Amino acid sequence: KLPDNTKKLKKMLRKLPADIELANDEVLALIDTGSHIHAADVDVHFPDYVGHVRESSAQRRGATATTAGGHQLSNKGKFTVSAIAGGHQVKIPFNNMQVQLPILSVREMMDKESSVLIEDDTGIISNKRTQQSINFIVRDGLWFMKLKVRKPDGSPAENESGFGRPGP
């Protein structure tokens, strides 16, 4: 569970697991049980996808999300990232928002025919349709997924894999 105090949350994010090695094309995403949407800052986390951000209905409505610390984040569109996670090809529809690190919503994963098992020292997502399973990395009571990011193929409206939720 993420702390609800902004200072504690920022401190926790600064101390992200140093023992998880990331290649230049890899990004660590936080698995969040409280989030309703996948969110990432395209400029910071996925710069190759900047030209692939498309307007979303949430953006047109002026939708915001509330952080664990109570701050409001504006929705600045949507983009889909192609990556390899746990040896499986995935396409994740992120909302473009100014977050500290990419956030993967457990709720959104479960809405797409996936089951998620989270325990103190383990976590796994399993897609019922594709039979794909991806183990989470667990550090300091938080769950992460390592994404090996692929270059965009030029199609901003790609079909999402079983680990996201379709639509804007």
C-alpha cells in the first residue's frame, strides 16, 4: 500500500530499488492496487512515444486523477507502449499524466480478463484468455514490473494485449 502522506511517498519513490538493474531500453513500472488507470509521463518515461499521444475522451472532459497524497493530475491524452514483460509481448494503454514513475493499475488489468495475485513477497498477473503469466518484482513492500520497451511502429492506435483495458 502506498503511503497517503506526500512526503513519505516522494521519499519512497526516491529510494526505488537500487538492486534492480535496468538496461537503457527498460523501465520499471509500479503495480498499484489503488489506481483505476495506467499512467505514465510520456516525456519522461517513454520519449520515443511522444508523437504517439492521442486525444482521449478523459482529456476532452478535463478528467483528473487524485494521487495517494491528494494531488490532482491532469489527463493529457493516451498512448500505447509496446514492451516485453516477463518474456511476453504486451501493449499497455497509458494515460499521459505527470507521475513520478509509470503506474500499472491492478483494477485495469483485472478488467481485461486477468487475475492478479499479490502477497507480501510475491505477485503475478495471469491472463485467462492468453494464458500469459508475468511475475512481479517485489521490493520494500511494493510490486513492480520491468518493461523492455520496444520502439513504436508508427501506429498510435495499436490493439492492446490482454493486460490493458480497451478504449480511450
